[in-house]
Amino acid sequence: MNIKIKGIEYYHPKSKYSNEYFINHFNKRGIDISGLLEASGRQNRYISDDPNENSLTMAIEASKKVVQASNIDLNDIGLVVCVSTTPEFLAPTNAMRIHKILGLTRKAIAYDMNANCSGLVIAMDQVCRMMKSNNSLKYTLVVGVDQLFRHTDPNDSLTHTNFAESACAILLENVDDTCSDFLDSSFFTYNEYSNYVTFPPKGLSTLLDSVEIKDGEDNIIKYDDFNCDDAFASSIDSINEMLSRNNLKKSDIKLYCLSQFAKSNIDNIKDTLEEPESKFPFIGDEFGYTGLTSPFIALKDSIDKNKIQRGDHIILWTVGVGVIASGILLRY
């Protein structure tokens, strides 16, 4: 049995914020962000203005879209995994709430995961391996969602201009089909920077003890400047490792769907691999940096534009704070 991406859909808030908004915002603070915007490749971001919209509501919308588009029997979904850096609830799980909204069978498993911006790639790796060892799992719904902008410091130009919001849902199918499959994965963990980006800044126990948290320091992502060049450099080793293990060449890879944190990072990886720019979709100009969903929205955008076909080899790679980098090799 092989694992096939049956469907992939995303949801983002309706409100679009252009660079002009952020340039004006930081001009008032005497901060020039033109160089930062050039490096990140940003043009627009989708950010919620609705106080009732949160990571769970976005995850539900993306989940509804993918099951409706795939036209499957909901009783055949045997597993739901919700992945988020900013989960709306710790208990019960957000996956359980998605399970309830969709009306899934009582035999379906539901649990949450969190590996920050690497979370959705890691979840795909774990779920695909789980499905390969359990043919009774006909369909699995994997949903990634981040609502990072809400927790940024308005005075911090890096996070406040970069982060946006989205949810992305992937429906995986166990099939007797040699065309599509999950093939491999590779990881790199370098824990030297595990204290440089923290949320909540002083830990969850402190946050839950706070009475007034909406506008206080405990409600923002604590960011200390650090160098993550090693993490992005590890992408080359990971890609070459997966290619070698599967007897593939770079020419066999149709697309590299990478972290959309910054256009400059993608360009560096592209140049090091000596691969054409057409293989590296960049949607960060339109969507901003959406955290763990960003490589998958790049994949969905490429599917919609007919840039890949069934059977094409693709690599998804991203990096999370701490740092942990993760990559997977698929045959779409």
C-alpha cells in the first residue's frame, strides 16, 4: 500500500495587509524596514481582524474544504491530527473538536501535535509511516494551523512584518497505487538556540496564572536575535541524503517546497543546489510567513497551477525554532 495525497486545501482570513501598512507603522517608530522587506520578499499578508476567529476555527474551515473537495465517505477517515504552534485549546484536543464538527466515526483517532514551524512536515512523516503499517487507515486528515501574528510585538520589525495566518488540511489515502507514495524523510536538530524564541516568554504556567494577558508582555512571542544559518544549510545535506537513499538525482525532483520564512533563504538553497528557480515556488509574497503551513501552501499553489503531475517527485523542507529542520520526499 502507498500513501497518496488525496486532497490539499487551505484557509486564510479575509483581511489583506500590504507592505504599505507596515512601512507606515514602523516609519512612525523611526525604523526603516525596506531592507527587511526585500530580504523576506513580502508583499501581502492575510491577518484576521475578527476577534472570534482563531486557530481552531481556521483549522475547521480548511478541514471542511478538503473533505468536500475530495468527495469521500467521512466514515472512512480513521485518524485526525491537528498540528499547531498556537493551539486554541490544550484540552480537549483541537483534533477532537475537528472530529466532532465533521461528524466522524467513534473509531477514528484524534490527537494534537506541536513541533513549531516544522510540525506539519514531521506530522506527515509520522502519519505516512503509521498508515503504511496499518492498512485499516484508509484516510487520514492532517491539519496544520498557525496564528502567529496575533502574538507578535508591534515594535519588533522582524516578527511583526513577517508573520501571517493560515490553516492547511491534507487528506492522505492508503492506496494500492505505485504512482503516488511517501518515500523518505530527513531531520536536523541543533538545540543551541532553544531559548532564543519562546512563547509564552516565561512559560505556560506563568501565562495561566496571569489575570490580564491580552495586552501584556506575556501575550507576545519573545524573540532574541540568533543565527540559524546552520539550520538552512542543513537542507542541502538532508536533500542529498534523501536523494541518495532513494537512488534519485536532482533532475528527478520536480519541485522543492521550502519554508517561506524569507525569499533570500530559498534563493541561497537554490543557488547551492544549482537548480533552476522554477523548481522553488515562492508564495510568501502573497501570503506572508504562515509558519508550519507555508511549504504546503506552496505545494497547493503549484498543484492549482498544473506545475506538477501525479508521479512527480517533490521535496518539502522547513525549519522550526530551537532549531529543528525537517524534510520529506514524496511522489505526488
